[in-house]
Amino acid sequence: MRNSHQEENPEAMEQTDEALMTAYVQGDATALAVLVRRYADQLLGYLTRMVASRQQAEDVFQETFLRVHRKAASFTAGRRFKPWLFAIATHLAIDALRRRRRTPVTVSLDAPAADEQPLAARLPDPSPDPAADAIRNEQRAQVRRALDALPPRQRAALVLAYFEGLSYSEAAQSLGCSVGTVKTQMSRAFRTLARILPDAPLRTAQGGAL
Amino acid sequence: MKNHLSEHQLVDHLFRLDDKGSSRSAEQHLAECAECHAERDRLQQKFASLDSLRDTTEASETLIADTLRRIRLDQPARTVWFPRWAWGLASAAAAAVLLAVVWTGHPPQPQVLTLAKSAEAPAPAPELARHEQKEAVMELAMDKPMAASVSAPAEQPAVDGELLMAQAPSGGRGLAEDRIFEAEAPPPAARAAKSMRRGGEVAAEWRTHASTPGVTVEVTRQKPGADAAVQEWKVTAANTGDVPAAVRLERSFTSATWEVTTAATNVSVVRDSERKVLVTFDLAPTERREFGLTVAQAARDDDLRE
């Protein structure tokens, strides 16, 4: 998460998410900017793991905060912001996934896939072990494919609770279901992954696991 | 050992998805059963690869700036809501007009609400524009609190759903006192909101040059007339796709800047020249023939100013 930026005042940076939302509803336009920055990395990370491409994740990211802006007045006191934000994002991400299934995806040759680095980052790497990098990338691709094979709600539960570190309660609020349902979805997701993922981790020629 | 743990139980135990009782008994079993212990280790190793996706994603400054810009531009067009008494007055006036029509036998004339400062003179007769599509909404944002009054009947008859354009009193008071709205009633809140929702997206595409078939709306600045203080603008909506033609609007405006929003998709706003703005958007041929169009004062007053 980003902690500071010149546009926002230090006092706003200290405020809770909920206080910032209240301030935004009451007319403090900078309050939402603080929230956008506060959650930018985590939300984009979540969306990148949820949807097909980085571009699509960025589109959903923008749409999520637009929804937050438009629905700000309906954000009631006593509600927690983070699960609400992720609920909006999850809803939009699942919509995006469904749209992708209905329509063929056109991928720009220049656009990086969700799990890939931008082109510039793929230029010859000065790292001492390019083989290890290649294996790491392949492992990442394997996991990515396995995640893509999960039904959207299982994937959302897994990404929220396992990768993003939301509590089961927060994940449940984000998905609009009970904690028990989140656990059930996660359990199914892990069992599906257990069938898809290879047993042994990929190893370098020297035999080192990554 | 009998009753080995299932994969389901092992997974739930690994990720603490089981309840306390099940967790305790699984723990006990694993302490005694080498086979299940090995199976748990195998699964654990398998799931270790998930961590390869844990790397931190960083949102670029460009993405954050674009998001904040879209939010900023998404401010809904400011719509003036009339007090109830104003609508009561309007209804009464409409009834009076209807009565007069019945009394005199003349064809019905449209009811047009014109906004003016309450202290000022009532508005002159409005200009009218006609279009063939239902439920088009076009309105100018208001800068100042206004009161409603009822103008005299217009020169041309209106049809149901026709777009009416009411002219504020002249005298250089400008755009803020002009308002165009749908005939007979304020736009339903839901549709108005729908119109507003698209606002930021359209504005965000300002100056983009995508071209899609559909309806083209031209906002054209005319040559200044004798009164140079009043700039002449023509707003024309024409059919360039599978949409019944057409909306044709003509109106004098005194502002050089416009922000156009619609409820349609694939909207592009192209500044075609110093004097012309093209707004293009798609309407699905199978959908109802309707769209919302809001013309509001834009924040970027310099965009179209000559």
C-alpha cells in the first residue's frame, strides 16, 4: 500500500477508511484519492489474479473506484470499507470473466498477460541465473493456468483469503456469503488445484528447487 | 492404521478450514500415521508453488491518475429539481392552456417550462426543435438557483416525448439560464441517473478519435451574428447507423464549451475542427429507440473556445 503522496494531506493519510468515506460523502474530494492510493496495489494485485490480463485488471480497477464514487452516498455508517471495496471489485471481475467466456479475447501483441512482466522487464536480465528465472516464470504460468481453471467464485474466495490475506469474515462480506461458504469454496478450490498442479516443484539443472 | 485422512480432510487441515474438533483429531491422526503424514507433506509441497503468484503488484501512477481523472469527470450533470409548488404551478398552467385550447378549438400547443431568476421578467416564447426518437433528454447544467415559471406556448406543436428547448430571457445572461428538457414532465430519476452515469466516461474520451456507426451528434459553432456577444451554436443529431433518423436541434447558445453525455455505448467525442464537435455512439438496433443526451457546461472552458 502507498503511504504518502504529495496530493493528500498528512491528516487524511492517518484517517481510517471509513472516516475517509464519510469525509468524501460530505464533500471532501481528496478523501477518495487517499483511498485509491491506499488500496491501489492490493486491489490491482487481486484483480490481476482474478481476470485474464493486466489490461483487463486495470479496466476493472478503474471501474471499481468509479463505482465507489457513485455509490459513496449508500455507504452506511458502521460498514467496513475494505470488504465493500472488494465486493464491488469481485462483482466486476466476475462479470469481466463471464464476458470473456462469451466473447473471444483479442490480445494486443504489446500487452503483457496478467502474470507476465511488461516487455521492458523481459529484456535480457542481468541476474546471475537466467535458468532459474525461466523456471520461476514457468512455475508462475503453471499456477496461473491452474487458477484460471477454477470457477470464478472459488477463485475469488481463494485469492481474497489466501493471496490477499483477508480474514474469512472479510472475504465472506466481499463475496456476500457466510464464512462457512467461503471455507467450502476454498476447500474445493484447493482440491481442484491439488489435481492440476504438478507434484514436484520445478528444479534447475543443478537440482535446486525454486 | 485404519481410516486414513481423505484429501479433503488433509486440505482442510492444512489451510485451517476445518473446525476445532476436526482439526484436533486430524492432528492426532497425523502424529500417529506416517502414511497420512507423507501425504500431507506431498500436498504441502504441491501448494508451495502457489507462492510464485504472491509477488507484489504495483499500480502505476498513470493508472492512479487516470482513475482519479475519471472520478473527477464523473461528476453528475447538475440538475435543478423544482420545488413541488413549481410543478403544481406548471400543471395548473397546462390545465389552463388545455382549457384555452378546448375553448378556442385550436390545436394543442406544448407546455414549456422556462427557467428564469424569480426576480426577472418571464421568458419569451421558446424555440422548439423536433426529433423522431422517444425519450431523448437534453439539458443544460445550471449554475445558479433558479425558479420556474411557465412560458407562453411555443410556435410549433409538440408531440409526445418531443425534445423541447426553452429559451431564457435574453440580455447576455448566458448559458446558465438556459435549460432544455423533455416535454411534459421531468425525466424519470432512473433515466436521468443513467444519463449522468455515462458522463465521466464520455468526457474521459474527449478528443479521442474512435469512429463507430450509430448516431452522430454535431455541435457546431456558427459564425457570430450581428450581436457578437451571442454565439450561435447548432446541435444536430443525425442517423449514421441502424437507428431511425433523426434528431435535429437548433439553438443559440452563449457558451463555447460543452460536455456531452449519453446512455449509449462506444461513445466518442471528437473535436473535428474549431467549430465542430462530433459525438458518436452506438445504439443496439434491437433495443428501444431511446437515448439520453445531456449537454452540460464542461469544466474545460478552453476546449472549444475560439
